[in-house]
Amino acid sequence: MARDHRVVYTPTMVRQAFARMRDQLAEMHSRHLGEMADLRRELDGLRTELEHLRELRDAVVARQRAEHEVAELHRQRELTRAWASECVGSVH
């Protein structure tokens, strides 16, 4: 069985291939860093928007509680008036 010892890749070809791979990796790394920076900016914007939405929700809940309290006070006032008119009516 004879072996064919022909050279498929020369050292120069291998060095050039590795140099291209290093360049490609550097380019990929640069793109990756840019994409990560874009995503971080987008995430920061979303966090800010979420905080504003939470503040808005808190304001809405506070308003709803205040409206409920006012309604309860109006109900109590009407009950007190009704009770007072019954007391006044039963005295006469």
C-alpha cells in the first residue's frame, strides 16, 4: 500500500487561513458588542417605561381608593340624614 504524501496545505496557506479566521472572529466580536450595546440601550428604555407605567398604576389605584372613600362618605352621610330625619319625626 503506497502512501501519497502530497502536500495539501502549505504552512503559508494555513497561516493565511488562520489570519482570515482571526479577522472574521474580530469582526463578529465587534458586531456582537454593537448589538449588545443596542440591546442594553433598549432594555434601559424599557425599564424607564416600566417605571413610568408603575407610577401611573399607583396614581390610578390611589385615585380609585379616594373615589371609593368619597362614595363611602356620601353613603354614610345619607344614612345619617335618614336616621336623623327618623329621630326628628318620631319625637313629634
